[in-house]
Amino acid sequence: MAEKPLGKVSNFFEHISVAAIKLASDLKIGDTIRFLGGETDFEQKVESMQIHHAKVSKAKKGDEIGVKVAGKVRKGYKVLKI
């Protein structure tokens, strides 16, 4: 399955392992995403996401979301949808 650009990491909150992602396309719970940048390259399923601290099941292009991540990411890392 082809990967599509989803957005970029706009911030990372290490103490809670949450990445803020500025979306370039739609995303929903259950989608699989891949983080790519520096020495980081991992995939994970989206199990929960928030917009302004409110849980949501889907988000659209232009939204900025928070997603709990399995690894360390940095601002500017690419996020792909698998």
C-alpha cells in the first residue's frame, strides 16, 4: 500500500510522549502512521488523538492534533499515512 504525506510534527512533548501534528490530509482513529526524520523511522496505529485537549475520532486537513507516540520525534519530522 502506498504511503501518503499526512503532515509534519509541529511540536513534541517528551514528558507525556505526545506529538503535535499539523495535518495536510484527513486522519481517523485506527489509521496507521509512520514518523520519518533524523534517525527516527517507526510506524504505529492511531489509538487516540486530541484537538485542543478534546478527544476526537477524526481530524481533517489543516487541523493540529495531539497523538500519543511510541518513540521520540522532533519538530519538522515527516508524518506519512500508510
